[in-house]
Amino acid sequence: MYRCAKCNEPVRNVSTLGQCEKCGSKIFFKDRPNVKKVLKSD
């Protein structure tokens, strides 16, 4: 799942043209889950 940088609209499939279907922007951010990672130190 991607999100458009200009209109913040979720985009599932980035078309072959690589543009947002709503606003035409070519910049996308990949949505990542907020997961906290815990590391152990030795």
C-alpha cells in the first residue's frame, strides 16, 4: 500500500505511468506499520 505525497490519498496499485490517479503526482510513500522493535544488548 502506498500513499500519495501531494494529496495523501491511499494508492494500492501504482500504474505503469507511476502517477496518482487523483492528482497526477509522481511521489509516493510506502505505508509501514508502527512496530516497536526491542533489541537486547550483551
